[in-house]
Amino acid sequence: MTDARRFEATVLPLLDAAHNLARWLLRDAAAAEDAVQEAALRAFRHFDSLRAHESAKPWFLGIVRNTCFTALARERGRADVTLLDEDAWDRLEAQSPSPVPDPLAALGTRREQVLVDAALRALSPPMREVIVLRELEGLDYRDIARIAGIPIGTVMSRLSRARAQLKRQLSLAGLP
């Protein structure tokens, strides 16, 4: 099997997870697509650094993470925390798909989605990163530590703080 075919078989199945991580870190779908494309090119150039016994997901998501943080560093003007005004809530609500038959249930579900999404977006990138990798991508602490380049204890403390911040924000918004 050629290197290009091995790369396709190894990395292409990870593109959804890569885009998900990039979208949450960069908070912009178009920027996330650019970051994933750049990360895929970097991964292809350095594909020989992936050891045969090593899991490709943490390896590739680490490249995606680094690409995203490089993009964030280039864009210093962007704040790490987004304060949401009424217009921002309206935009988030308009973007939130929620086709549910019962209008009251739809309204409640849509409101919860908007609030959770806004609470996640309000986290700093390092906090958002560990939450996304753990709760949305289902990675274990060891893989998150490897991706983020931090000790496992730091992963655990960031997760704890991020969960506490999310819980606090959601309770302020009226969610249990």
C-alpha cells in the first residue's frame, strides 16, 4: 500500500472529529475548514512520524489543535471570552436546528441548545478544548494529554474547572 493510500485510510476517517475540534476552538466554521485542511497537509508531510503501534486519532487531533492555536495566535484581536448581547442570542438561536413536532418542546430544546452552545463558546480555548475532546469526542485523559501536550493531571483539573464553569453559566441561565 502506498503512503498516500495509508494516509487516506488512516486520516480521512478522522476528518469529522478534526472539524468538530477546530470549529469549537476557532468558533468559526469556515476557519475550522481552513485549519483542518492545513492540518491534513501537515499530517501528510509528516505521516512517517506516526509510529505503527500509535493511535492516529490523538496524533492527528494534536496537529489540528496546534494549527488552531497558531491561527488564534495570528488573530490576537479576537477575545477568548465572548459576551453575548441580544443580537448574538438571536443569531445563535437562528442557527440552532431543532425540528420537533411539539412547538413548546421545540422551544425548550432550542433554548437549551443555544444556552449550552453559548456556554461552551464562552470558555477559554484551553478549557473548551478539553471539554470537546472528552465530552464530544469521547477521548480518554491520556489521549487528551497527548493532544494538548499537557500532563494528565492538568487535563483532569482543566476538565473539572471547565465543567464547573459550564454548570455555573447554565445555572445562571436557568438550566439545571
